[in-house]
Amino acid sequence: MSLIKSISGIRGTIGGHAGDSLTPLDIVKFTAAFGSWVVQGTGVRKIVIGRDARPSGDMVTRLVVGTLQGLGIDVIDLGLSTTPTVEIAVPLEKAGGGIILTASHNPVQWNALKLLNNKGEFISAADGAEVLDLAAKEAFEFAAVNKLGTYTKDDTYIDKHIEMILNLPLVDVEAIRKSNFSVAVDAVNSTGGIVVPKLLKALGVNEVKEIYCEPNGQFPHNPEPLPENLTHICAEMEKGNHDLGIVVDPDVDRLALINNDGTPFGEEYTLVAVADYVLNNNLGNTVSNLSSTRALRDVTEKHGGQYTAAAVGEVNVVEAMKANNAVIGGEGNGGIIYPELHYGRDALVGIALFLTHLARFGKSITHLRGIYPNYQISKNKIELTPDIDVDNVLSQVKEKYVRQPVNTIDGVKIEFDKEWVHLRKSNTEPIIRIYAESSLLATADNLANKIISDIKEIITTKVE
């Protein structure tokens, strides 16, 4: 069993022993710590919560609600919802923070508390450290009986979220309606099954084929929207009856697209295509993390904007977007962040912007994919023994390639013209993750293997 405490929240597998997995005791302790942190920092005794459809969600919700009420905090419960919907609701409700009960793309036995500040954005590293410290010290005080918090159920926010998307200037409902799109949707039997078909119909999509859209939390396949997990919808698209396939993860903050011929559009290219559309209508800058495709930089520079790479992690991307006045940004895992709506990954706004782009493009999604630079990413890792100083290894790799452009804000990223390799160490085990990108996968593999060989040579030299 697993329990992972991090600056962004707590996640783990349900069941087992307290402190080893996500048990009721752990849920209560970390909810109490976060609730206390919210009240101490903002003075606001209101928190918004929402959850995905996994089977443990109802149990976790009851524990979270009771704990927050016990702290004297009023709870606004959105029920079955999405991560971006909760993010939008927090500032609209003038709440002190938010908790999303979801383990995102993790399998069904997992659940988590994802923590938001009063802006509806993920809490910072410093804030997360304070929450973990409160939990470790159990430094929270519960309210007297006459000061307990209230509980309100509000299931209107999905509709509010959709309405906000429809009102965006770059969302062209009329163009989408005139295109008479037929769209297939795989929502992995979570809350995307509620919201994505509703959004598509509001956008004027002619036909929606619902696949795994029953929000019962019984994931029919691995819920991470990677090509190897999407064989069913790809087979459906191969029949030639639909213009576009849409896949979301359980909490609807990642968006994967399937071409009309049944091939994946490519998770890295969800952001690239949406950014191309946004930049074509609103010149500006972009941000993605260091491990995302170079294609976003190419598209940004084509439009006359400036691209910035951020450290991996949504909170880091958001910080860089604010610092660089980015009009669009996100992560190469299908995470779209559109500041005109809010600073959070949002598959729903990604769907609306992409459909508008496709409608105005006037050709098939396969043709659209063909206009973008084609890069391939090779993902690898090297396991080291615990006695090896990983930071020293990364430092020596950096020195070896000192003549190349090197970025060290998050591990070591080395650029070779339009190719790159990114090395990041694990925070929990002696592993270096190695991502490499080139126009050919074989070339990317060779680049990664070259760096792996360098690392082995560094380690061998140290031993000798």
C-alpha cells in the first residue's frame, strides 16, 4: 500500500494501516491541517470541495466534510465534479480554499486530496510545506458545538463552468454548429461522462457517441489517457463515422484527441494545436514545462511570441505564465491552461478552443495534425544505488555538455539545435528520469542512450 505526502496534497491507496496508505485517519489529519492553514492564512471559514467518480469518493467526502465542519468551516460541496470546475468555484464563492477529491490518472484503488488556495490555484511549495508541518504537529483546534461549520450541496457549477466557456471570445459556437461534427467521447466512467457530452451539445456538436461515460468509477481501462490505453476509442474512430475522438482523465484536467482515422493526435500536440489557434487570434507568449515538446516553441515563434520553459509541475507552469504574461500554456500531457478563463489545467476549455480551431480550419483533424512540426519523445529512466550522489551525477553531466545551451531550473536540460534531453531526479528514490526529443523516435532513443552511457561512465569513474 502507498501513502504519498507532497507539497500539493496527499494521495494513496485506500485501505491498510494508518500512515502507510490513505486511511480515514490520514484523511482526517490532512484535511484538518489544510483547513487550519486556510483559516490561519485567510481568515475565511469556507472551503469548496468536489470529487471524481471513483468508488471511494463518497467515503472520502464524508470524512472531509465532517472534519472541516468540526473546524468551524462552512463547506460548499459540488459533488461529482471536475478539477477545473472546483478551481473556478473557489473564487466565485469567495472561499478560503478548495479540495478536489481525486487521484487524477491513478488507478481505481487510489484517491487523493488536491489542495487549492483562495484563487482556485494549486498551493505553492512553501504553502504545501506549511500544511505538511501542521499535519505532522497535529497543530489544529476544533470548534465548539455552537460554532460548527455548515454544509451546502451545490450542483450548479458544471453548468456555470460551461456557460463561462461559451462566453469566451475565441469560442465560436456558430462555426462548430455549422461543421456538423460527430464526436466520440471516452470519459473512463468518471465525471467527464457528465460534463463532456453536456459541453459538446452546448457547443452545437451534431452527434456525440458516448463511450465509458457512466460516472460509476469503474475504470474500463488504465485511466491515464496514453495511446496504449485508448484502443477501444481508436477502434471506434477507425470505422470512419466520427470527425474527432475525445478522451479525458477521471478529473477532466487532461485532454487527449484521436484523429478521424483512429490514430492518436498525440498528447503533446493538444496544447500545440490550441496554442496555435489562440496565438493566431491573440498574439502573446506561451509556457510549458521542460519535458514538453519543442513544437510549442516553434508555433509560438512562428506567430511572433516568446516561449518560456518552466519547471515540471502545474504550479510552476502557472507561476511562469504569470511572470511572462502568457496567453496560453500548459503541459505536454494534454493539460491546457487558458488564463482568460482561469489558471488551471482544463480539458473543457481545451475542447471548446480545439473544436473552434478545427471548424475554422475547414479540413479533417488528420490534416490539421499534419501542419505542425513532428517531434518524437523518448522516455527512459536509470536506476542507481542509494549510495550514489544523484545531484553530483547531474552536475557532471552538465559540465560535460557545458558548450551546449543548458537549463538547470529543474534537473538538467541540454539542447542540441532542435533536439533536447532532460534529466530529472526522483524525490523518493535513486532514479534519474531521462526524456529526449527529436524528429525521429530512433534518434531520440539514441540521444537518451548516449546520456545514459555518460551517466554510467561517471558512476564507474567514481567507483574506480
